[in-house]
Amino acid sequence: MEKKFRLLLLLALLLTAATGAWAQDAKHLITATYREQTRSLEQPLPYATTIGELYEAVSGQSFSDLISSMSSVGMPLTGITSRNTSIVSIGEFNGASTPVTVIADGETIINLIFGSYVQGIPVSATSPLYAYMKDGVKDADKWTVKVGEGQAQALPIGGLKGDGSETVTLKYTGRLKVKGVKATSDAAPAAAAFAADEYNEASWDDTNKKVVFEKKKATTTPVAVADATTDVTWGDEWYTVSGNVTITGTVTLGADTHLILQDGAKLTINGQLDAYTNRKNLYIYGQRKGDGKLNVICSSDDAINSSAVNRIDIHGGEITAVSTNLRAFVTGILNVYSGKLTATSDGDNGTIQFCSSFDVYGGEVEGTSNATSSDSPSRGISDGGYDKTLTVYGGKVTATGNGREGYGDYGSGINCYVKSGTSGIKFYFSDNGTDWDEGTSYASATSVGGSNDAVATKKRYVKAE
């Protein structure tokens, strides 16, 4: 009797984040574009290379030839940066040997800086789909797969889009008779949502020059922030925000306060967030998505106000501070690790004012002053005359002064000492927000925006990235 064979083929499209021994070795799809030339590489993350090797892999051209041609027209390579260092980090600047590391899924732009000219290389890293044979399938080595009109390849293969745009053809070259073919999709389970008492704490990894996150739990059960139409005092507690919450009145910190902005939450304070009266510290955290919002809008005073000796740390979330009378954000020590801080004011002497230190490790900071008084300076960021330093390690900082003429250093976006915390960070200055200078990486604290500084450092628009 003819012997019958039954073969069940399992063609699994498996995301690399899924569990399982084979999946742990799966590679990511790293795509880069240079002058409309797009090429992709498959590498496990983190993928460490150099800017020269990456450029040549993308463009098919010699990086040394690029350097030579730009230098010949008076534009030597002066820097290499990444707009999102959590996706692609740039090591110590060293020409073609400058280290480039693709760290995680996402998109960024690597900027090649040739004096005043910047050439961007968009880079994205994705978790591609993989086709492979189920363990134990007979004649597993006899199967090949062809994607579209490409060449047949032995399994496993990666780089599949899985969006319906590809035709995947299987071919069996052995002697067994196929009775059935089954396709499944084993996507990695979605990351679990954070509980109300969970948050991400960010810190700076000085070895790898990047922000890292650690999921933690509040040390006490957080108090849920509720709607209020009167002044509120927060005590010695943790607080958490979910949904949309509005407080119309002043929120005073009676003790050091830890505030968790849950994913998708929004807290609006129509009044002042006062950490000054009782000289308390404020710590703000986000969760997995980091999109929780805190909006403080004040028409009579500083919007978010702390003392010259206290601190405000931002670990995540989107914080907006608006004052139509004085300053938007005032504190002694300000640390921004992640998220976004947007501050706008019509008052003088700095929309964001720090009196001790201001360190930006990641995320975005935007300070815009619209002061119009003829005897008032207009500064997006200021140290309040304390001769202190803004240090930028990563992320992006923008300061804008929109004041009127009539003051000694009218229109300066910034008035303080500045310093580049990493070699890739440069400060740029502009009169109009469009035409920027070539940028400077400050190795030591340098005063900018003051009445005794060079004219080039007293521009209305300032940014660091």
C-alpha cells in the first residue's frame, strides 16, 4: 500500500519583539535615504557602525570623496548630529569614523554639518516581519520563498512588510505531498498599559550619552487629581491625573510633590501652580506613551513658580505654561529628561527663568517671550541675572525674544551662560528664525545674550540641538 504522508506547513509572520528562541535573533530593517536614494539593511539592534560606512551603504559613494568635494568649496565637515538620539545616537565627532548607533525602532534625521550647510539623512528602524518554518517540519530545507518578482530564497527570510502589498510564493522541492498550507500571524502582544501608580523615571546614561527610562511604582497610593473651582493645596502625597481634569484656582504645593500624568490624560490649571510659597520641589512623570498633558494658564502672575533654591524635574509628559502678565516658568533648578516643555509669556526677564541650573538631557524645550514694554528685555530663556548655566546634553531647545526696540539687549532669545553637555550639541543664532549661523559647540560655560556679549549672540532666535 502506498504510504501516505501528511505535512502541515506553518508559515508564521512573526514580529521580532515576540518571544521564542528564533525571534530573539531576528534582525531589524534599517532604512536610510540620501538624495532620493533609499536602501535598507537588516541588522540586529543596537546596530553600531560609523557615519562613513552608513553613508556609503546608503549612497553607494565614497564618504572621503564627499568630504574632499565639500572642503574644496570651503565647507569642511564640522559636525554630525541626530535629531532623536533615542533612535540613533552619534558618538564623539571624528570625521568618517564618527560612531553611529541605531538603538531602537523609530525615525530620525542624521545631519551632516558642513559649516553653514546641512545635509540630512533620514533614518528609520522598524521591526520587519519574518517567514520561517515551524520547528520539526519534515524537509524544512526543501522549501524556498519568493517575494514578488525577486529571487527564491531559503527560509527563514526577513524584511517582509506584511501590509498586503507583497506576493509571497512558496515552493517545495522535496518528495512529500503537501496536503495543506496554513498561514498565521503571531504578532507580539501589545505592551501592557501602566497602572495609575506606575510611571517612567528618566535618567542620563553618561556612558552611552543617552536618556534611559525605568518603570517604577509610586511609594504611596497616588491621590487622583479632581476637578475644582477653588484654590487647592497638594500635601505630602503622590498625585495622578487621568482623563480631563480642570482646576480653576491656584494649586499650592504644601510638600514636595510627585505628579504622574497618565497616558492620554490632561490637567488644566486656570491659575498658578505655586511651588514658591512653601519652597517645595516638583517632579513630573509620564507613562508608557508619555503623552499626558499639564497646561497651566495664568493671567495675573508667573504660571509655574518655584523658588531660587528649589527644583522642578520633568521626566515625561507635555507641559505647557502660559502667562499673560509675568513669566511662564520660574525655578531654581530645572532638569528636563524627556517630554516637551512649552512656555510663553508677555512678561519681561525671561519666559523660562532659572536661578541655579538648567540641564536638558532629552525631549524638547521651547521658550517664547512676547514682552512689549519699552523698558523690558524680551528673553525666551533667562537666568534672571544670577550668572548661571544652561547645559544641553540632548534633545532640542528653542528660545525666542519677540520684544520691541528700546532696551539694551532687546530681542535676545536668551540671556545666560550656555554649555554643550555632549560634543554633538551646538547652539545656533538667527535674526529672523530662518537664516541661522553655522552653530557653536560650547565646551565651557559661555555667556550669550547679555549686553557685553558679541552681537552675534544677541539674536532674537536661539536654538540648541
